[in-house]
Amino acid sequence: MGWHGHLTLHYRHEAPRTLVHDRHDGPLRVLASLHPEGPGICHNVLVHPPGGIVGGDQLAIAVDVAPQAHALITTPGATRFYRSAGETAEQRLVAQLAAHARLEWLPLETIAYSATRAVNHLRFELAPGAEMIGWDLLALGLPASNEPFVQGRFEQQIELPGLWLERGVLDADDPHTSRLLDSPLGWNGRRVLATMWWAGGQVLEPARREALLDLARQCIESSPLRDQAGVTSPDERVVVLRTLADRTEPAQALLAAVWARWREAGWGLAACPPRVWKT
């Protein structure tokens, strides 16, 4: 039997503060609420004391952001899906944003170890007027430690209902997977894939959407990943940035740079990186 963890976070706005009520069952929990940039934005760090997710583990996170509330959620380190003896490890997030709520979903990287069997599903439901910035940083194996991803299966899904759906399965036992990972039409030999998005529950004004695209392109142009990254708008309510990398650090740096620019341009807020990112 693996760990079964459930965490529910309910954010509400009681002027001038954003407050959170959390309930947990099992090892998954939230650290103390912080307001480093004023009472209106609540920062939380999610922790999983066992240190990694193994076959049989099932973790479920439910986030509810009420009108006018603003939450920033991150993690203290990488989410690690370890090798499995056969059972599947699962982590599922469902976040619901009410009208005029804001969410920043900014976890550190996810590492899929070789021989893992894992599912990672993210779903964000945005009411009209709600907005969010989110990212996902996936690293396959530990190439620097001579532990490449050569066995196992990793399934990932990022869903914004009605806006954007991405689902991918990497099955190391399927010969097509190695072609995908090594082909210049796929991952081109790299083992880190980063995805970032700005999404709204309503159509973005064209000038605002173009500004978000331009800011991301400026960050890409000044990044060492400029030949491996791109940004587009697959729907009038969402902007998506993608990049490939050999290591997580340059990808994380690009995401953080775009986050800072988007935050200032979109919400008039200066970047306030969580201190846990520097520890």
C-alpha cells in the first residue's frame, strides 16, 4: 500500500487580506501562509515529507480560489516520481478559480526517474474574470548522474477546460518513444521540457495578448535557450510558452524571467520570488 494524501486549499478574500483554509489527510500538506508582498496575496509552499512519490502512492490536491483572492503556490524542491515495482503513482490537481480570482501555480521541477510508472494530471477551471499564470517543468531521468530515462511510463495532462488540453504519454518500452525523444522533430535529444501559460476566463484584449507574447519573446531572445523556445496563443484566452533544455536550470531561469514580466505587465505587480527558490 502506498501513501494516500489529500490536500484541500480554500482561498478567500477578506479585505484587505487573502486568507487560506487548508485541510489535509496523509503526508501532503502546506506550510505556514506567508504574505511577503502585502496582505492581498497569499504565498504557500506545498510539502510532501516522504520526499518522493513511488508506485501505489495517490496524491490529490484541490484548490479553490474565491472572488478577489490571489494565491501563489510553489514547492520547496523537485517533485520526484521514483522507480516502481509495478504499481502506478498518481498526482492529481484540480484548481477552481471564481470570478476575478488569481492563481500562480509555480512548482519547481518534476523528475521522472527511469522505471517509474506515473500519472501527473493538472486541471484548472477559470470562471469569467479569473486569471492565472502557471508552469510545469518536466525532467526525464538523471542524465548527469548517468541515470537516463530508459524504462517506465510517464503520463502527463495539463487541462484548461474549453481553452487548452495537452496530454502526453512517454512509454520507454515503445520504440516510438525513443524516436520522439531523439528526433529533431521531437525533443531533439534533450530531456527537459518546460511549459508555461497565462490564461483567463475570458477573451484577452488583442493588445494585452500581443503584449504578453512580445514580453515572452524578448525573454526568449535574451536566453541561452532562444533556439529551443517559442511562444504562441492557441486560444484567445491563453498564451503558451514552451522550451526544451538539457538541464532544468536554464529552463527555470527562462520561466522565472517571463513570469516577472507577465506579472508586471498583466497585473501591475513586481516580481516577488518565493524565498524557498533560493534555499
